[in-house]
Amino acid sequence: MLFALKNLNYGYLIKMLKQINFSINLKKPEVIIFDADNTLYSYELPNLKAENAVKLFVEKKFRIDSNLFYLTYRKAKKEIKAQLGKTASSHSRLLYFQRLFEILGFKVNLKIILEMEEIFWRTYLKNAFLYPGIRELLADIKKREISTAIVTDLTSNIQMRKLIHFNLQDAFDAFVTSEEVGADKPNPKIFKLLLKKLDLTKKSYMWMVGDNPKTDIIGGKNIGAVTFQRIEENNKESKGKYRPDFTFTDFNDIRGFF
Ligand SMILES: [Mg+2]
């Protein structure tokens, strides 16, 4: 009975690489392009913990209550995003914290703002853990002599820090951030630069692995890549023009191909 149950579970797991687009015949790619945030690791918990750590710091220093902090932080974030559009710096916590001070009518204290940013990312990294199977998948890919790349939105400094934190600093053949091209995904500039770095063309056979339909899946489709969407409870399979070719919940499901 136990044996049967074990087999059943295994069968369930390996079926999780779900084919959505049946016109695709999966082949060994020349390159696998990965998104970073919420694809290699879960973004939500570290982000919440980091916001909370900054809140505690500000609360103590300036006697601002929790509600006012979150309300103002959300407003600051919205303003910076509206001001900068879809660019790397539109995600900058440093800019959000500076704007938070300005909205509150406080004298802008540059030292404190930099400290808030440092507290944010330090707490974030402390709570960021790679998803299971990713290291093993990257090792499998290397053995098959397939190139790997990271294409990610946000500034290069913190995205590099994240990969170093995960000890993945040598794991990818190319690395491109939206800061390098002045525009977030799915802007074609970011993918064009990646292809140039890897000496590939749009005709190359590529896979794109990401969580976000509006950036990774569309961006991948635009360069003709086979698209894989990482799905979970809070990130459902996308439909219509955002429809991926495959979905998966665990990197070990992709390993099944190799
Ligand atoms: Mg992502």
C-alpha cells in the first residue's frame, strides 16, 4: 500500500511539467534564459520581512506608527513608479525611502535613507532561499553544454548581490539587467542585448523560464523562445497572449527533460 502511494506521488510530481502548447516539440536548446526574482527564489517573504525591518527602524527613530509607515511607503512607491515608468530605478528602494521622507515632510537625511536601504536588502537576502532543484538543474544544463543566462529587472548592483548570496555568481554565461538598457522587460532592448552577448540571433533555439506573464512570457515569445512559467498558488497559469508553452511548479520537473 505504502509502495503504491509512493509511486503515485512520484508520478504526480513528474507530470507537473505541463505542456500547454502542443505544437511544440521540445528539443535541447542553445540557451536557457532565466528570470531571477520569484523564479529562482520566492520574492514575497523576503520582501515582507525587509519592509518590516525598515518599518521597525523608522518607527523607533522617528516615532511613526506602523500604519503611517506602510501608507506612506505605498504612496512613495506609486509616485516613483509613475515618475520613472518601466525602468530599473522604478524599483529602487533607495528612491522609495527618500520619497517617503519627503511625503512625511521630514528633512531628508541622506545617511538614514542609505541605512534604510541597507537594512532592507540585508534583511531581504537573509530571508531569500533558492527553490529546490535549481542548482541541480543548472549542473545538468552545464553537462549538456547549453548556455545559461539571467535577464532581470532592477539595478545591477542588487541583482548581482542576490546571485552572489545564492552562490550562483559563476553559474550563468550571461547576465543582463534592465539598468543596462534603460528599460524593463518585455522591452526588446534587454533581450537584444542578451542575444548580442551570447552571439545568438532570434533564429537560435532558446528557452525562457520565468514567473511573470507580462514580462518573461511575452518577452520570451517575442524572441521566439519556448516559454516556461513557474506557477504556484499565487501565480496561476496565464492565458491568451500571455499563455506559456509549458508550466512547472518544481525545477526538478524541468530536470526530467535532461
Ligand atoms: Mg520574476
